[in-house]
Amino acid sequence: MTYDLAIIGGGPAGVSAGVYAARKKLKTVLITESFGGQSTDSMGVQNWIGTIEITGPELAKQMEAHLRAYAEDSVDTKTGLPVTKISKENGVFVVETSKEKFEAKTVLITTGSTRRKLEIPGAKEFENKGITYCASCDGPLFGGKDVVVIGGGNAGFESAAQLLAYAKSVTLLNRSDIIKADEMTVEAVLKHSNMTLIKNAIPKEIKGEKFVDTVIYTDTITNEDKELKVSGVFVEIGLVPTTWFVEDLILLNQYKQIPVDPKNQKTSIEGIWAAGDCTDGLYHQNNIASGDAVKALEDIYMHVHRTK
């Protein structure tokens, strides 16, 4: 059969679109490897509107339950299926997975991105034990403590800005003498008395017992190893958008993100929309992804009914 819509991804964007598609009775297939997106890595999500605090895994369960409660005969949910390719044949889109193919008149891509991981000794061992990849999710858990941010781009300084509201002190490590973040953002963040910027600092090792207590970095000017006593390590060294399966179909930017029209989330290809962390949106958070997906769904609904 040919669906009205294929939603790719089961994070906040995909599930939000799926719920709206069900309520609008669009014949939809939602294809995802799993539910929840990046939030499943967090032990304390405090910015999901309407929920004071929830763990990432529990949020994923609630998302799936919400979708299935409304799905009825409108939304078919296919889990455990990584999408391998999307193409267009005879006027419809063909979504290929590791096991089967699906045809749809329209496609909404909500596959998000993955955080680029810190690859030094101790990084893997202390993930979720002091090392985190989401300041907006986990920042409040480090209230009154000394923390470090690794990464000197906009994301690093924006994370530092959020952490300054909670932490006793925030230290940002930048690999070189050049700061890539916007000058105004850097200036505003560095005005805080409990904020420290260390340039020419390359992280070398994370240490601790049950939880992080030390970050060792190398000063590239003196070649000395130095220690920071901290309770939290916030890693902001970039994102890897999950867009490889549409590289031959959709125009991507230099970061492999999908450029979209912010009014309606349309991509460069008629009939394909995208929302969430896989796009070139300026800010990436759960609530933003959800809102962008709803915006896309509204536009998709109008498109499907205009072209019937």
C-alpha cells in the first residue's frame, strides 16, 4: 500500500508528528530503531514541558505509549528498523529499511543526531557518572558544584551560560587559541565571576572513583599536564546528524544537516519535510524538535489534501 506519510525517527519530533498524524487521520507509517532520541542518555530531564522531572528512558516509554494510544488504524508503527535509503519512484517515495520497503506520498525526516563522543581514557567509564552531553537536560543536577565544559564553539558557550545558573563554577576548555563561538556570546558568558576560559587545552583523561572528580588536560603551549577538580563534565564537541541515508536525494549543508524553510520545515525536495536535530535549525532541544515537527505535520496535512 501507499501511505499518505512516512515518518522516519521516534524521538520527540517523530512522536509529536505521529500523534498529530493520528488525530488528523493521515494514513501514516512511523519507522524507527527505538523511541526517545538522545534523551534516553539522560537520568534527569527537567525541561520537557508539563513534566517536572523524568528520566530519559521513562520519557521514551511515555512517548511510545502516547503515540500508540492514538494510533488506532491511522499510524502503523515499525520499530527496530534502521532506514537505509529513501528514493522516489513513479511519483511516490520509497523508504528502504534493513528488512522491508514502504511507499508514501510524503516523508518527514526526524532522525536527529548523535553527540560526538569524547574519546579519551575515562570518558566511556564515567558517562552518566559525571560526564554528560546535555547541559539543558542535566545542568540542574550539578547545582552548587564545580563543572567543566569541553568545546569552544557556540554550543560550548551556550552550555556554559546555562550552567552558570546552577554551578558553583564553570570552566571551559578550548583546544586552541582561537574561539569559534560568536563574539557577543563569548563576551556575555565571560562577564560572570564564576566563569573561567582556558585556551590551548586538550583533554587527556577523566578520573574518579564512582563518579568524576578530576579532568586532566594538556596545556599545548607548555606541554604540561594539568588537573581540574570537578564534579561534572559537559561535552560539546559537535553533533553528527543522522542524514547519511538521504545524501543522494536531499541537499545537505557542510555539517550534513538538512536545510529547511523555518516557516514550514520543507526541504529542498518537494514532498519531504524535516524537523529536529537533523536539520539546520539554530537551536536543538526536545521541545523545539517537537514544535517543529507539529509545524511540519500541519503543512504536510494541507499538502496531502491539496494533491488528492
